[in-house]
Amino acid sequence: MNIYVSNLGFAVKDADLSQLFSSYGQVSSAKVIIDRMTNQSRGFGFVEMPDDNAANTAIAELNGKTVDGRAIKVTEARPREERPRNDRW
């Protein structure tokens, strides 16, 4: 299951996100999204967990938990929407 995590502190890294979710089960990947222009965290990320039961438990228990001084929001990620490509860049 792909999990969306928002309201992350800007100091949270991929490894921190993986460690946070690993206590609930196996984590296939954890990625904090980085702004290309500033090279800073955009304050959200995604975690992939192969076991849906473990993922649902993690969502239920981590949603609203304070991490790095901020209450994170954890939900199942929606499928990515196709956006028109911007060829101006």
C-alpha cells in the first residue's frame, strides 16, 4: 500500500520516515519529496508497505502523531493523476 504523509518537519529525511513506519511492518520504500529549485523538503512524502494490514495499522496509529514538533497527517495515497506535460521548462 502506498501511504501519503504530510505536515512533515523540514528536517525529516527518508531514513527517518522509514524508521517511523518500520515498527509497524516491512517498509519497501520511504521518500520525502524535495523541491527541485530550493533542494528543501516540501513537507510531505510517501511510504510503501507491502502488507496492507500493517499499513492500515500504521495509518491509524501515526495519523496525528507529533514528529519533529509537528502533528503529521497520514492517509492512504490516492493514485497519481496524469497532468499535462509542461514543455516550457
